[in-house]
Amino acid sequence: MLAHVIGKKSKPVKNVVERGAVKKFAESIGDLHPIFTCEETGKQSMYNNNIAPPTFPRVFDYGTIEELELPAKGLIHGEETFHYERPLIVGEEINCYAEVKDYYERKGKSGEMGFLLLKRYGEDLEGNLIFTEEQVVIITEAVRKEMMV
Amino acid sequence: MNQLTLLEAGESLENVTLSPVSRLDLIKYAGASGDYNPIHTIDEEAIKAGLPGIIAHGMWTMGNLAKLFTPYYEEGFIQDYKIRFQGMVRLDDVITLQATLANKTDQHLHFDVAASNQEGKDVIKGTVVFSQYE
């Protein structure tokens, strides 16, 4: 059903690791550690700056993958994987984009389910990879039927 | 503080138990992450979706679990963080965060990590590879 979008990518979008957004995010996961929020602690750290929590990339805009239209409701988040070359530094600019890595269908307890593997990338402005995020999204039979209408 | 380096395989970081999950926790996470899927904040929408009530964002729990490693960023960083979402987190659930060192190489510490509920069931489970600076 979604096999035709495998390999498609979004156009990169420039994002900033915003200080205020990092603080708000750290607070929302109960992790207001000074390495994320206190400028003085950041300056004295080995990063010479504050850093962002590892799951912060949820905040970024990755652009739109053409022809990938997913319903806003009914998707199940199955797995999530982050890989980092180094932590994200507060204030830095990064280019973000997303790619459909794979799609397949399997018969399960509740009918035919779709598995969508999305991979997101964050690179510095010179094109060096900083992080990737891989997400397995499960599309249940009920949602698949709605999508096919 | 150089504690992670001193940890031996089979040893764990100190568990952290969170306050019971509140609606405000999830509203805050929705705002901070931009994930406004209403099954996490609005009862009617959750019930319409066939759920017993609102449930936490899986990423909220995953975000919380990573904080076990926050005190150690002078020693290294989380290079890989992989999670499988196994169970729902509901309002008033009491979540405990755990990390156990599975093995270590020169530069990498491999942890098994999990968050479990008050019944002892793992709601998320996975691995962290912590890369140490030289």
C-alpha cells in the first residue's frame, strides 16, 4: 500500500537547537539538569556550551515526504532508535530531512498490519552527520482500510 | 565524578521512580515536543480510539528514561538509544527507570534499559550504548 514511497526523501529544512525549546523539553521529561539549561555550567563543560537531551530531535522540522500521507490518528509507535555522532549543541543550526526506509505488511492477530520504517537525519551545515532517528510505525488494518478509501 | 567508568557488568545505576503520571505531565510534553495527538491528552479522543483512557506518549517515557545518564555527560554521551514500546502508560501509573550495564569495551558501555510500571511490567525496553571520551 505504501511500497511506492520507499526511498523517497524530504527536502532538508534548516533548524536551530533553540535554548528556550531545549529548556521546555528538558522540563517536560523531568530532566532540568544544568548541562541542558544553565549557561555557566555549559561554558565550563567539555562542550563549552549547553547540550540537548537525546530525544530532543522530536522537536525538529524534517520537511515533507511527497506522496507519504499518513492519518493523524490510529498509528502505533512500535520502535524508536537514535544514533549520535556527538550531542546536539544549544544554538547550533542543523539541516534535517526524513526518508522512507522500508514498508512491508504482515498478518497479525488483528488482521493485516503495515510496518513503516522512517529514518530522520540531522547534519551540520557542512553536511556532517550529527544524528539519525529511526522509527517503526505500525498501521493497523482498521487504519489501512480508511487510508485506502 | 567518574562513576560510569567504575561500573562493572551486571551492576545497575540507581533506579529512579517518577511521580504518578498526571495529565499535566502529558500536556507539557505535547507542548514541548509538538506531538498533539489527542489520545495523550483528551479522554473522549482516547476512548474513541479504543483505549481505556488517555495514555502517555511513548516518547515521553523514552525521554524520561534517558535522564539516568544525564549526570555523566562529562564522561561521554549516549551514542545509540534503542527502544521497543511494549505497554501503555496510563494516568496515575508509577514508572520506575532502570539501567544495567550488560558489558563494556574500551570505549563503549552497553546498558540494558527499561521503564516498568507499578505492577512490575516493562512498558518500554531497550539498550543504550554510552560512548566514553578518552
